[in-house]
Amino acid sequence: MDALLFALTAAAYVIASAIFFVYLFRGDTASRLPTTVLLFGFVVHTMALTSRFFQEGFAAVAVMGKALLFHAWLMVGIYLLMQLKYRLTVLGGIVSPLAFLMTLAAFAVGSGSAEIPPGFRTFWLPLHVTLAFLGNAVFALAFGVSLIYLLQERRLKHKRMTALMKRFPSLESLDRLNYTLLVWGFPLMTLGIITGSLWAGIHWGNYWSWDPRQISSAIAWLLYGALLHGRITAGLRGKKAALLTMFGFCVVLGYFLWGDAIFPTRHGGRFE
Amino acid sequence: MQNEIVIVGLNHRSAPIEVRESVAFENSYVRAALGRLRNYPSVREGVILSTCNRVEVVAAASDSQSAFNDITEFLGEKKAHRNSLPLEDHVYTYRGAEAVRHLFRVAASLDSMVVGEPQILGQLKQYYDTAQQAGTVGTILHRLFHRSFSVAKRVRTETGIGSGAVSVSSVAVDLAKRIFDRFDDKTVMLIGAGKIGDLMARHLLSQGVRSLMVTNRTFERAVLLAEKIQGSPIRFEDFPRYLTMADLVTGCTAAAEVLVEAPTVEKVLRDRKQKAMFFIDIGDRRNFDPKINDLDNVYLYNIDDLKSVAEDNLQGRSNEAEKAEEIVGNEVESFVRWMESLEQVPTITALRRRFEEIRRKEIEKSLGGNLKDLSESQRAALEDMTAAMINKLLHAPISQLKRNSGDEDDDSALYVAALKKLFDLEGK
């Protein structure tokens, strides 16, 4: 049942991506059609996750393949919320394919149903996972906003105007939005790390075990922290800030996707 | 009986400016001119349009050929006492569907010198109002003009025509909008208080800029312009100190020297915590160091850059123009259909009248002759019978005619013409 729902979700995301691209290249950002399709995908996605949650409990999001689905769901959800206030249809053109790739990757990784050992079933785990993923999802959106900023900035610098660019928001509002996302994402990430390490302290016996995932999140955390600090005190903004934001997300995403395969980690479903 | 839309006019392509000027109507005389126009027997309804790029008379006329002559004479009469360039070489004439198309294209700014410029629609509305006040607008022109306004609106909303910037200063504003989100919290510095600076300032004010600084080598001129645009004048030797405050810097002096160097801007940026700056070098000479554009968060456009952006916009617009022409084409079709349906009603009435006349005549003849002994009730029955016969005979052709008017590829005009000819309806 939920396999079908997830397939439907993926289909909705890929259709939404296609419509976003068509509309963007036609220079039409007024249409609500792509956002509506994305919203449809999100609703189906919600149903699928809920159904799986009732079957498996929190294991539904704690296993690698399934975690990706949860992550994509959060990202699309936050984007849709943002759309209410910012009308950033262009960003939908980045979020939709990203969400599609994530659901696709979830299928590829498979969803081998790992059981969470009984001893680990405390409220720390869902709290940690939710906070960490929320942070990641916010940074995924910041990545998209930064990418749009860089495209727009490049064209303005090189004095090449295209119809597509006209539909982009101004650099000023992109940069401000990027900052807002950082301001939300950083505390979420911080809390995610803190809860994670408390959980680790309880179940593994030590708060910090140099687990590769822990290291990579620490790197990303330092990076985002430096960025936030730079923005507040030193007027770090615009292109450099956008590049840093994108780099930070690459660290997060890179480890999220491939880290488990390269280095064995206790994240990603292995709890021993 | 029959009405046709005709247009006689001259525009920026058909006539040089001297000729256009010689026939142009001053605003205050348009009403009087409309009165004179109405005196021509061929003109039933009329609207005069007179802008700096075109002078046109749009009319509903009974006979297009005599209307062409009359209106050309009307336009020429006005210019006769100015000079004597031959007018016929410069005017164009349209009738029927072509006239409708022409007006729609004018309204949608497809016929403008700068395609997509928005003023023409306002002017069209204004001249239409004048004609309406003068009482020279009837059913046909009323419908035609209102249609043309909505065509213009459709073209504006459904195509990119009109969204691209046209003049250099509006290109600059357009670019500024891609950098800045809003203007009411931005500060503009004008270096050079000349005409271009003035124009640029007005453009920016209309975008919501509230804080303007003006500097000029001759301080008095800076003061003068600052007063006009409610900005603050700054002494020329002081302006580098104020750069930190400026988000948008416009250089439009006649000086051939570089007034702002890249290292200066680099320092300014540090002082303003890297907040974005937009330099516009709009004068003929370069006032800003080109290296400024290499700095982060700073954008520099000179006059050539702006011009090439304006051209890019124009190119993008030719595709949009095709879309616009398509909209106009569809609208012309539906308007022409309406015109034709307008003709059906009188034709149907005339047809009925003609049959009724014959019936009346024949009944009178018979009742006066062979049938004069009929009783009152027999006479009534005869009346009923003949009336019913005519109704039955006319039922099929009339309903056919009415049905046709709604069709896509209708031949109603053909039927109307055939009926008129077959039953000699025109003569009556």
C-alpha cells in the first residue's frame, strides 16, 4: 500500500519538476499549476509516511532509505510553507527535482526494515532525528536559494540578460532569505547535534565517539556557524555567503548519501 | 443601411514629422473637428486620434470609398492653410476587417514606434472619450473601441510585450530592481546635475526612492536640481565621503575623467559592510573605473551595457510580438462576426416587410375583385392562411441565417448579400 503511495509521490514530484521547468523557461511564474502538483505530491507523501509510521513506528524514518523519504518530505513541506510568504516559484524548480531524486534514491537504497533494538526506543531518538532532519531540510532550501542567487549574480555581472532571469527575485531579497534560512537552520542543527550526542551518551556510553556522521555534522556545524558569525559581524553576504551555504550543504548531503557506504557508521540503521 | 469601419491616417512610417505635425489636431480643437467630420454625409460615426506619432480618423461609414475621399479631404482641409505638401502620398486607408486589425494593433502598441510602450492605450481612451462627449460615437465604434481596449489588455497580460524596458534610464531602473528588492530604504547619489541626471532621478523617484543626493562641479546647479527633486545638494569635492551612504550611484557628467576609482569603492564597501551597490555610468564619457564591476556585491553598467540590454529586450520581444499578432487576429475575427450579425437583423426585418407587402397587396387585390363576396369570417381565415404561408416560407431561411451567425466559418455575409440581391431589399 505505502509502496504504491511512495511511487505516486515520486511521480508527482517528477511531474512537478517538469512543469516547473517548462513554466520557468516560458517565463511564466504566475501559474499555480506546478505548486499545486507539488502540493499533491506532498499530501500523498504525508499519507504514505503516516501509514508506514503506524506500521513500523519510528523505525520508519531511522533507516537510511526511509530517512531520505522523511527528509524530502520535510523539505517540500517547508518549501510549501515558504511559498505562502515569499512566492518563490523559481525555488520550486530546484526543490521538486531534489525531492524527486531523494525519493528515487530511497527506492535505490531500499528500505530493508531494520528493527530498532528495544533499548534504543526512547524519545531521544525521534527528537534527534526530527531536529537534525529539519535543520538539513532548511539547509537544502538555503542551497536552492543560494544557487538562484549565484545564477542571478553571474548574469548581472556579465551583463547577459535573459527572460528567465527576469523572473528571479532580486539579489537583495534572495540574500535576505538565505540569511533567514540560516538563522532557522543553525539552531535546529545545533539542537540536532546536542540531542544526538545526549542519546549517544545514554545508549553508547559516550557522548562523542568520532563516528563519521558526527564528524561531518561537526564540520558542517562549524561552517554554518562561521557563516552566521560572519554575516552578523563582518558583513559577509552576497556571493561568498551563497557559496559557503552551498558548500555546507554539500558536506551535509554528501555524508548523508554516501558516508555510510564509505565508512561504517552507527548511523543509518546500525545501532549496535 | 450597411455600415463599414474605415480608417484614414498617417503615422511615423507613412509620413515624415512635418506632414504629421501639419495635420495634427490640438487637444482643444478635437471636439470642434469632430463636429466638422460629422457633416460629411458618408461618415456615420467618427473618432479622431492625434498623437505625436500618428493622426488617424476611425469612422463607421455607409460607403467606404466616399468615406476615404471625404476623410482625406477633412484631414487636408486642416492643413491647407499651413503648407501644401500633398497628403494623398502619406495617408493609408483601411476598411472592414483590416481597419479593425489596424486599430487593435495600435491599441496593443504593436504599431508604435517603440513597440510595447504603454502610453498609446491611454491616449486612445482619451480620444475615444472626447468623441463620445462630442456625440460622434455610435453602436459600432463604441463596441470597436471597447474591444480594442480589452485586446490591448490581453496582449499586455498574455505576452511579454511591454514588460521589457525601453529607454536607457528605464533599463537602468529595471536592472536596479534585480539587485534591490525595494527602493524606499535606498539612497541614490547623482553625480552631475544635467538633463540625464534629472530624468534618471525622476525615474527612480517614481520607483519609490526617497533619499537623493545631488552633486555637481558647479554647486549652484546641484542645488537647483536638488530643489526640483527634493534631494540634498552636496559639494563636488565632498561627494566621495558620502559614497558610503549611497546604494545607487549615477554618473552623468560631461567630464572625460574617472571620478570614482575601484580602490575607493573597495574601501566604501568595507565601511558599509558589503551592502550591494549599483553604479550606473550613464554619461557619454566614463566616470567610473571599469574595475569596479570586478568587486563583490558591486555592479557597474555603463551606457553601452545599458543599450545592449535594451536591444536584448527588443529581440526577446519579437517572439512575443508573434503571440500578440495571434491574439489580435482572433479578436478581429470575432469582431467581424459581430459586425455581420449586426447586418442580419435589418436584413431579416426587410425580408419580412417585403413578403408582408406582397401579401397585403395581393389580398387587397383579391378582396376588391373575385373574392369581394367573402364573409367576415372567411376574410379572417384568408388573412390567417396567407400569414401562415409566409411564416412557413420564411421560417427555414431566417432560422438558417440566425444559426449561421454563431458558426466558426460562417457564410452569413454571403447569405445576407444573396438575400438582398434576390429580393431587392437594398432599394427600399
